[in-house]
Amino acid sequence: MTGRAAIRGLSQVSAVGAGMQALRDALRGARPAPEQVPCNPADPADRVPVLRCPAAGGEALADPAVLRRMDAFSLRALLAATHALREAGEARDGPERTGLVVASGYGPLTTMFGFIDQLIDKGDSRGSPVLFAGSLHNAPAAYLSLLLGTRGPSLTVTGFHHAFARALGAALGWLERDAVGRVLLVADDEFHPVIGYGLQRLGRLAADGRMRPLAFEQASWVSGETCVAFVLERDGDGGACWGRVAPPVPFRGPLSLPAGADPRAPVLLAARGDPDEGRGYAAALPIAAPVAAYAPIWGANPTSEALTLAAAAVALAERTLFPVPDADGSPHGLSVAAPGPLRADAVHCCVLDAKGSGVRITLCRD
């Protein structure tokens, strides 16, 4: 065992639509425009840009009695996970050997604030038990386990920074120890006006609605709703659909690539237009490798780096580097990746938090 895992199945639901073809089209240039969403009850004209996820469209995936209790947050997770599992095919082992890991920073915000509103309006004893159950961060894991029949270990990882990397590390650890034969890994985050209000007051939002993640010193955050599902199996157990992912490597300061790394392998930055994070990226770069950032396509949230990894998988599968959106204002000396053939067998993904703590995730071909 090498600690790596093969990505057998992959799907996503975001502002670009549902499924990997929608992500391919968006990487080629078919980008959605952000909505202007009101976030200040005192001023309805005060709006923030958001890359909203369209209706999930997973209504045929569960019994109507169950769907009545599911919110859009869990339904997106079900849709992405179902498509990823269909692509991965039947598991070699039984459902007892399929683990489930869910990562989220904000959790089910809409349901959570809906429950809080009920407590305020009706009193502590009058809150809906359905809303309470759905407001918990581990609600998607419960629904996925119930509806998809996974019976292995289940884990929900939460946090505003590096939740996805920690979830991926846990999934790879299970596979490394042979605790499971397959892991369904889901990263899910949504938008709520409270988030927009807070970001606006902090001065983090893009003034013109355009993210410029490579302009590290500039505040250009555009919130996005994203859900990504990966089906991981042990390296060496057959061919991989989307390449093989290595364990996350933490770092602080200058970004270091694996020994003997191909200098042509691009580094995809999960930069989100936050100038506090930008200082960390500026300290980690420049490097000789070509650099890209695709967050303007799907927006920013605590686990949006999962879509950066999905974009890396598409680039490897198609042997193509896609155009970098809104790369104007990039710092001097940064080698922005040019669109064209991908001549390397690996892609590196890098994410940093506001304290300069970074994680590198490497995806390679078979």
C-alpha cells in the first residue's frame, strides 16, 4: 500500500449544474453568472453576488415520505453521491465494507436558521423536530447511509478550514488499514444570507461580482454552493477512472512539491479571493510550475477546494489545461498556466487558510 487511492467515481452539483459534463463545459468557458442576493433585512436593495446551485433534481432518488424531510443541502449530497456510485459500479465487498465521510464547513445553514427562527418565534419547546434533525452537520451522512445502504463506518468532518483535506485523510487512512474496501467521500456547503451579511461587513466581497483569486491582495470573494462526491478504493485494485489521489501533505511557508516532481505538472490553487488567505499564497509562491485557479467558476465556501480536486481530475482525464478565468491582476512572477495540452502525469492542488497553514493534494494518472 502507498497511501494513495483510486477515484472510481466522481460527480458534483454546483452553480454550473449537475454531473461531470457540466463541470467540463464550465472549465471550457460556459460559466454561470452570479445572482445578486439580498442579505440585509434592513435594506432589501443591499445585495451580494452568489453562485447559487440550481434545484438539485434528485426527487426520483428516494421515497416521497423521506424526501419530505430532506432539505436541499442533503438532497444535493444524495444526487452527487448517487451519480458517483453509479459510475464506480458495484462494490467488490458488501455494504459493510463501504465507509462514508462527509465534510462541511457551514453545514445545513438554511435548515439551521429555519429552526432557530422557530425557537425565536414560538419558544424553546415549539421547534420542529424535523428541522432540528436536518439542522445537524451529520444529517447528510445519516440520509446517505439510509438511502444508499452503506453500512461501514461513518464520519462527518466539520470546520471552516481544511475540513475536506481532513476528511480525505481519514478516508485514505481507512483504506490504508483495510478497515473498508471503498469510501464514499462527500464535501457539501451552501449559502445563507447571514454568511453574505457577515462577509459584506468584513469587506471580503467582490465589489464588481468578479472573483480574482490570483490577485492575492484583493478582496474578491463570491460565495458559491458546491457538493462533490468521490468514490475511493485502494490503489492497486484495478484501473482508476479519475486517477489516483495521494494523502494530503500539510505545509507552512513556501510550497514544496514531491521529490522528483515533473516541473510541467500544474498547481491548482483553491484561492477564494480572501486577502488574509492571499498573504499565505503570496508567501508560498511563486514557483516554477504553472499555476491556475478556477474558483470563479463555482464560487467560494469552506470546502470548495473539493471542486478544485475535481477540476484536476478532469484535466488529467482529458490531458488538457483549461483557460484560467479572471487571471488579470495576478502578482508579478506568477507563471499562470496557459490553456492547451497537459503534458504531465500529475496535478497538484493547494489550499491555504488565513493563518498561512496549507495543504497540498496530488492527483496522478494510473
